[in-house]
Amino acid sequence: MAMIRRDASAQALETLKDMELEQLAAMVQTGQEIEAIRSRIRKHPSVIQDLEEDLPDLYVSRCDNPVADAILFRKSREMKEQNIRSHFQVSLPADLPLDSAILLSLLTNLLDNAILAALQCPPERRFVSLEAGLRRNCLVCICENSVSDNAAITPGLSSKNRPGHGHGLQILEDLCTQQGGQLQGVMENGRCRFTATLWLEEEA
């Protein structure tokens, strides 16, 4: 078990490095695009009307925690490419007393699960929202998304060949249980909401 945990932590750190490099590249590209737009404005003042289409997606840090911030950055780009509206309200400190591998697995599985389900809906109905924060000594994550009419919550089963949730749910349940918490899911009115709670390793 200790070796598995070390391997998971190492894998999480490698993934985080890749995400941070991607963020850095995005910030550099954003700076270059902004300068190009400013140059156009100086040469052609009338171009202001076209700015809304040309403005790049600015990289904005959404969370003090580097693991969570990197995941939100990557997933927000994925969702935009797939016409999924996204909303994040995540407030986690940089020194969160939780193994990086656990946090990485928790957030990526929650969001990947939500994205898969939302993609089963028409583009105009697709959305994913995530709220995360600390309540006393507990991490609480609430992920909500649109679902198709025939979606179903199927813990422990893969949803690759069927709409709805399932893929990654067993991982999420195990993560929450191992941290003394729980995973709860409810589906109604074309929406699915999962609440994941994890007790932290020490007082936050």
C-alpha cells in the first residue's frame, strides 16, 4: 500500500509539471497576442470593433493551490473546445494538508466524469460547475453537470458505452472512504450533482 501511494504521488507530480508547463506556455502566448492586438490598435484605430473576437483567453489563476489551479486551467480549456459552459468556485490554500496524488485524482475524476455526461447533451445544454473549499477540517467538493434524459448513476461501472455517470465513480468512492469521508450523488431535472467530502490529515 505504501509503495502504491508513493507511485501515485510521483505520477501526480509528473502530471502537475506537465500542467504547469502548459500554463506557462499559455501565459507567454497570451502576452504575445495582447501585444499584437495593441499594435493593430495603434495602426488602425477602427479595429477596436473587432477586438472582442480577437482577444485571447487570458490565463487567470483560479486557486492558490497549484495542483487545483493547474487542473482547473486544463479542464476549462477542454470544456471550451467541446462547447461546455464551465463555472469554477474553488478556494483551497497552497499548503492544503492532503497528498497531491489524492487531490489530483479527486478533481480530475470529478470533472472527467462530469464532462463525459455533459457531452451526451445537446451543445446548448452542456455545462459543468465545480465548487470546492474547506469546512473546518474537511475538504468539500460539489460538482454539478447537465445529463441526458436516459442518464443514470452507476457506481463502479464504466460509462464509456453508456450515457451518464459511472466512469471513475469507484475511484472517487475509494478516495473519499480512505480519507474518512463519503461520496453522494443525486440526479434530477436534467442535472447531476456529486458531493465529495474528505477529512484532511491535520487541522487546516
